[in-house]
Amino acid sequence: MQRIRQCSFVRNCLFGIVVATLPTSLAALETVLTAPGAPKALVERIEDTASVTTAESRGLDTPLELLSAALSDYTTIVQILYDEGYFSPVVSIKLDGKEAAELSSLNVPNQINKIVIAVKTGPTFTFGQAVVRPIATETVLPEDYATGKLATTGAIQQAASAGVQGWRDAGHAKAEVSGQKVIARHAQAKLDSRIDLAPGPRLSFGKMYIKGDSDVRHRSVEQIAGFPTGEVYSPQQVQKVGTRLRRTGTFNIVSIEEHDTPNPDGSLDFDVYLEDMPKRRLTFGLEVASRDGMELSTTWTHRNVFRRAQRLRFEASLRNIGGAEDLDGRIGLRLDQPDRLGPDDSTFWSALLERRNTDNYNVTVTSLAYGARRTFSDRLYAEASVGFQWSDADDAYGDGRKFRYFILPFRSEWDERDSKVSATSGYYLDARVMPFVGLSDTETGLRMFADARAYTSLRTQGRLVLAGRVQIGSIVGPALDGVTPDFLFFSGGAGTVRGQPYESLGIPVGNEVAGGKSFLGLSGEVRGKITETISLVGFYDYGVVDTSSFVSSAAESHSGAGLGIRYDLGGFGPLRLDLALPVQGDTGDGLQFYIGIGQAF
């Protein structure tokens, strides 16, 4: 017995010495892959996946490492072939003419110069039987998992997932695959597949337990989440709970995990793990226009005021820095309260103090409002509020004019764009309606405005994008001189017609210009990528302002066109430079340029 142990010890020592003295690098390793009759895509997939063919890039260079890589590649390559529908393959991997599977790690060659991988795919298999049982009523199995279709392991996996998901959608939270049987009939090139499912009992939602390190009060979390205790289990409801919590912008992590074991009463409890975002956030913005000068803006946000996931947003801006008009700006405040109403509803307070100095009017605006917001989905919301607005204005109709309003603003936003900062497909609609009741001899009326945008890349994967925008505004009720100038409509500048000075088109009043009661703006852009980060843009803008509540053929109009360049800054959107000239109208002349971050629309 002692002698046997001594021999074993000596053998192990010798093996260690041999391995330690093997070469640590190779001279020139030649790797050859042959797969007669195999599709090019399949050959490329094997080349990109196999350990031997990628040995150099992965730093595998010793004989022992190459042998280990070759041994693992048998399984890797066979699995790839199964994925593509080849269930009778023959795979050979030879190291300097010797089959890798026949070599021992105790007898590794001192050097490996050539590796040859030979693959015989055999015929593609089709499904003979393709069965999933039992399945829930509304389950939709993959089209590729059916008799006569190409048999792949991917189709089997997708069918199993679809079967389990079907039962989960029907309330069976613990549904699982209980068994699988796959038989390859080589003579007929057929694959018979059967997947057995275990639905388990139909469950209902139990309790939600709040975990993690969050400063938000549990009562507020419960109010925001709207956890559906007592309702039949549904994955969609679980997703809604997570979406509601993330929507607040308070949490960095929202993880919802169901308990492994249901309760005796048929309910299922959940743990919700929360981690807060940094409570405060500070941002800055900058835009430059040739005539209007520079605009600086900043926002300061507190994400968890009073520990109730309330979001306080303070914004401030300075405009016309170095521009043709007097310096002006605004200060705004908004407090969103997501735990006041139902899980998809919130309330908010807003306040604004703004001074606008333009060539056509000067106005100081103060407003205060309280409202509610309903979120229908991540893409659609609506909100309504009540409040007061005070305006003191100097305009074409006189100086020191005062307007006092009780306002009821309504707004809805529907955003189906693929990107908020640089869309290539989809559409966007912002609709606003505001009845205003005049106080202290101020006239009463209705203001409406809509901004619609659409995008298409013409199946070029974003290389060429067509973008269009329509803006429509109208005021119904008061006379033209009975409305605060900040309610009226002007055209010109970066937001309406580039190439024309800011708010240069309005309604002539003697030697001055006032805003109109209606507005129509049209914009079109062609955006083409030059490189992955640089794009060129051609654009044309058109604007109309009228004295009546609806634009007529006799209305004053102007237009502008130009070229732009965009440099992609990633998630921030592109850095934008637009150069524009007036095309039609007498409101401006000469070149205008605009610099900012994000697309023009």
C-alpha cells in the first residue's frame, strides 16, 4: 500500500514538472475550419464563438490551454448546430493531426502548430411532433414551434417560455416546466418534442413588504404603488407597480420579487426593494442665437421633499444676454405630490415670475396654480389646474396695461417617439386648452394651442430621417387689444421660423406690432448621418399670424430655410448649429445662426 502511494506521488510530481516546463508561447498557430455545404452565417457563428478559433484574442497560447479549449469546443459547436436545426452533426477537432478527444491532459504535446476543425452538419431537421401541454386558454405559442417547421433548440425554449407565461398571465404565478422529451428520428430527419407544464394553483396578490434603504415613508410608497392586494395574480399588475414607483424619479433601484411559497389562503406575498436616487440634482443649459444673444438656464431638483417622494423643481433663466433686446428672464417653482391621490394620479403646485422684454412688448407675469395629473401610460398623460395670473404690460396698445385672470389650464401630452432628444421614428402631440376668466374689467376668453411632430427614417435604421412639425394656436372671445400680450401669438425665431428674428411677425398697429389671435407654423427637416456622430440637416420653416381666431388666406406670413450640423453627445442629444436665411416676408434679412443642445424639434 505504501509503495502504491509513493508511485502515485512520484507520477504527480513528474506531471507537474512536465507541465511547468512546457512552452509558454507558440510560434505560429494555424487554425482551419471546414464545414462543407454549411451556410456562410453558420460558419461565421462557429468562428466567432469557438474557443480555438478565438484563442489568440483570448490570450490562449500554451498547449494545455489549447487542448482544454478544443475539448470544450465539441459541446459548443454541437450546441450551435442544434440551434440551427442540425441534429445529426459530426464534429472533429484535430491538434497536429490527432483528435483532441483522444488526448489526455497528462500527456500534452510539447507544441501545437495546427488545429483543424471539421464539421459535417448533416441534414436540417423539422419538427415531427411539437406539443406543449397543458396550455392556458389565451396562450399563443411561437409559429416556429409546429409540425413541419425547422426544428431548433431556440424554438423549443421559446415554446416552453410561452407556455409558462400563458399560465402566469392567467393567474398561476408558480407555473413551471415539469418535464421535456426530445427524440431525434435520424432516418426521417424529424425531431419530436413534448413539453409538459405544471400550472400550479391560481393565486391572488397578498401583501407587499417594503425592503431596502429608502427614506420615503412606507405609507407614501404604498399609496404610490397601488399594490393590488386581493386581486388575481397578473404579471402586468406587478409591472405597473414597478412603473409607478420608478415614475416618481425618486428611486434608483426598484426590484419586485415574489415569495417562493404561496400562503395557505392562496395569496402570494411580494418584497419590494427600494434604493433612493441622490436627493438633489442641478442642471445647466445654454442656447445662442445671432440676434437674440445668449440664454442661460438652470434647474435645481429635490427628489424627496418631506420624505414623501415629492419632487420640488426650481428653474431660472436669463435671456437676451448680449442680444438686441433688454435682459429678461424667469423664475419658476413646481412641487409634484405623487402620494396625494390614486396610484396613477398626483397633485402639484406651480408658481411663476417672469419678465419678457421684446421689440414689440414688455410684460411682467406672475401666476400661481394648483392642479392634478393623471398618467395613463409611460407615453400619455393629462393634467388640469386652477389658478390666478397677473400681467402688467407695455405694448402696441398702450403702457401700464393690467390684466387679471382666473385660469383653468388643461394639457395632454402623447409621446410615441423612439427618443426624446433625437427621434428617428414615431410621433409627439402636446395639446393645451386654457379658459380664462377676466377679473377687474379684464376680458374673458379661451386660448388653445397644439404642437404635433412626426418622424420617419424610411427604413434606413436612422441614417436618413424626415421630421415634420405643425403648430396651431387660437384665442376665442376677447378683442385683440383686450388680451395680455403673452397670450397672443407671434412668429419668428428658433421655436417657430428660423432665419427670421424672434417674434418679428405679428399684427401691425400703427408703427408698432402686436400679437395675433391665431397662428399656424409648419417646419420640415431632412437629417442625414455623415458619420456615427455627425449629421447634416436641411430645414424649411413657415409661419402665419392672423387678427381673427382662425388663420385666413389674407393673414401675414413669412418663412426661412437653412442648413445645420449636429454632433451626437449620446444621451444628452446632439449639439446643434443651424444657419438660416429668410425666404419670404419682410420681417428680417441677413444670416441668422442658432446653437443649442438637442434637435430643433
